[in-house]
Amino acid sequence: MRVSKKYCPWPWPKAILVFKDNKVTYNGYRSDLEEIGKKYFVSYLFNKNKYKTLWNLWEDLVKQYYKMAKVLEAINFKELSDKALSTLYKNFHQFIDFFCNIVHVPEIANYGGEPWLLRRLKKINIGKAEEYLEILLAPVKCSFFQQEELDLLNLASIKNNKLFKIALAEHTQKYHWLLNSYGGNRILNEKYFYRQLKNLLFKITPTLKKQIVQQITETKKKKKNLVKKLKLPRDIQLAVDQLSHTIWWRKIYARVIFGVCNIMKI
């Protein structure tokens, strides 16, 4: 990945990457990551306008990504000439390069932000700093897996068989890459999600939606009460809000990127 100096002025620290059996091991110093991460943390996360600009750019790129995905999924790559395939790949790779550069910022900023926040919390209560950190950085939005389950359960309310099949196909198109990871990829089909829906309806009570919403509500309340109890200054509150968002953002980014393999039929 080529790093854009405009958005990523500080590259990742030097490290040794070991590739073996389709796996890669990253070997580097944590202190180096934290040092570079702190620069991004201070530069972006403490600057709301700068961070918002980055987030807006990311959202625009995601829209472009999905438009591109529809075009690519309709292509039979086996029928392309070597030249056409090479051009298509280069254009796609250039887009993904820039796409990854944007999320490079929140990803590496976490390595500097969390240690910074932990040090500040230790000054308040060294014995409970780790506990406070866990509460303050707990996610306050649905994870991708929770959202997929909620969307899947919504299909159960569709009684018309034709409409159900259409909704199931749309759900499959949206989440077919759900089980992708850095270790490999697979394309999930409608049969998979139909079985998942049956399992959810059999194993989980109809209160699942309520449970997820309640969990998020309680997390927000617990976090708010802790901020009030500790009388956290504004800079710590800002760090908490921004880091919470970047943690969630990284998960969303990973889910989107994992779809790349399926799109390119890799």
C-alpha cells in the first residue's frame, strides 16, 4: 500500500513481516507503534473538524466502493483479455490504496490514544484504571454481526413467500462476505442465511432486538455515569468519544475490506 503523505504524514514504524503458509506474522516494537500512534491521535482525534473531514471522505469512498462493486460483480473476468484485466486491476488497486490510507489514521491513532488515556486514568485511580478504560471505550453501536442478526430477524415478519425470497436475496447480497477474515474468504449463499434465520428463531427468543438495544443503552448510561463520577476533564471526554468511534470504525472498515476478495473473485 502506498501511503499518502497528505493524510498519513507518519508511516507505520519499521517491522519484520514473516510470510509462511498463507499467514503473516508482524514483528515490531509496541513502543514504536505508540509513538507514531500518538502523533495521529493528537493531530486528528483532538481536532474535531479535521476528524470530521476524514470521516466524511471515508463515507464518500464507501459509496464509491459499492458502486464499483456492482460493476465488478457483473464482469466475467475469464472473458477479459490480459490487457483489459491488467487495466481493471490497476484502477481497482489504486482506489483501494487510497481507501485504505484514510482508515490508516484511526487505526494507528488507537495505538497512541489508548495508552495516553490509560495514563491519565491511572492518575485518577491507579488500581481501577484498566476497569475504567474498558467501560469508557465499550462500543455504543451495534457490531456488524449484531446488525446482521437484526436485519435477518426482520425477514421473519415477511409472510409473503415471493417477497421473502426477494428480501433474503438482498440480505445475502449485503452480507455474503460476513465470514471473511484475514485468514481467508468465502461467498455465503441464500441457503446459509436461511439456515441461520431458522437457528435464530429456534435458539433465541423474540426479545433479541430488545436485548441488543438495552445492552447499548446500559453501556451508554454506565459510561455517562462514570464520566460524571470521576469528573473527567474535557480533554479526556473528547479522547473517550473519539477513541470509541475509531474502535467501531476499524471494525466497519475491516468488514468492508473483507468484501474485496469476493468482489475480485480471489
